[in-house]
Amino acid sequence: MRLLYADHLLARLQFLRTGSLHQRLLNCMQAAIAEEVFPRGSRLPATRDLARELGVSRNTVMHVYESLMAQGYVTARTGSGTWIAETLPETSLQSEAVAD
């Protein structure tokens, strides 16, 4: 079964030619989350499934998920998977700018 997340990411990755695979995939996922192509509060595919669909190492996907978590784009729930954060880093920055 093809994952919609993977299809979207593969389409975006075709246009990025520079940088490491990790950085390109991270940039694609950040953009998809920020643009709400991947809706807030939705569950991301398991790293093993996404890696298989993208044709990349599971370690690459795991590192991207870890980077997204460190930046505040996703949260992890033990035994439940990785979820897109309800409040994104850009949203927090925009809210603070409006308050000033």
C-alpha cells in the first residue's frame, strides 16, 4: 500500500538536488507540515514504513523524525507513534511578533 505521505515527499524530493538526503528530506517534511499538507495532530507513518516507501534507510527517516521533534514540529507518544504538533514553531514565533 502506497503512503500518501511518501508520495508527497517523493514529488518534493525530485526538485531538491543539493544537500544530504537527511537535509533534503527534513526540508520537505518541514515545508509539508508548515503548509499543513500534513495536518496538525495527524500521525506520521512508522519510520520503517516510510523508509520502505521512499527507498531510503530507516536510520535516515529516524534521524529526520528526531530533528523534527527537536525543532518542535512533531511529538512522540510512547507506543503510539509520532504525531505532528498542534502548535508549530512558526506559529509560536508569529504569535509572539503580533503580541509585541
